[in-house]
Amino acid sequence: MKQYYFFVFFILFITCSETESPEIISSYEANKEKWENASILDYSFVFQVSCYCTEEYTSPKAVSVRDGNIVTVNDLAYSEEIHRGIFSINDLFKEIEKASNQNVAVLETTYDRFYGFPTTLYIDRDERIADEEMRYSISDFKPL
């Protein structure tokens, strides 16, 4: 009987020692998962770009998204040509991933605590180049 207990204990010890510790999830991954789990496809928000650009480009824009795609900007039908540089939330996640893979000089992101979407994204692609930094901001988010 003692051999039986020893065998069970030995098996449990081996099994427990071989399990890996949980992987640490990055802030990006955790928030992207939170956003995806929310399953929000229809929403509106105010999008603003801060850069050394024209006032028209940097002014706040009211954006409506349906089925994950931008449909209106400032109550006008969305046009990729006219509204270049305006991102949906999924597009912002792609932009973060792209910047991360490019090893930019500075990548700073803050996320909404409840839904996990990026509320601000700052990218400085090359610290040696002046005036190429971009900041994207989302405010007044409303699920529809």
C-alpha cells in the first residue's frame, strides 16, 4: 500500500513540476482581447489626430461605425480618399501592431478600462526626424 501512495505522489509531483507558468499577456493583447470579447460592431466616437498637419486634418471628427466599418465622418458618407487617416478602433489596433513590428522610437498607448479600445496612440517613428510624430485620440465613445 505504501508503494501505491508513493507512486501516486510521484506522478502528481512530476505532473505539477512540468506545467508551465501562465504566460504574461501584454497590455496590447489584454486590451485587444477585451475589445474583441465586447463584440461591439456598431459604435460612434470622436476621432482626432495631433500632428504638424493642416487644421482641417487635425480637427475633431465625429465617426460612425457599422459592422466594423466606418460609414460616416461628420455626418458625410465615408470616403477613403476624402477621409484618409481616419481609423476605426480595429484600424487603431492594426496601427499599434504595425508600429510595434517596425520598432519605432516611441510607441505609447492608453486604453479604455471597460472596453479595452485605444483612447490615445502616440507614435514617433524616428526620434532623429522632427515633426513626423502622430497622436491619435478617441473620445465620446458610444456603442450603438
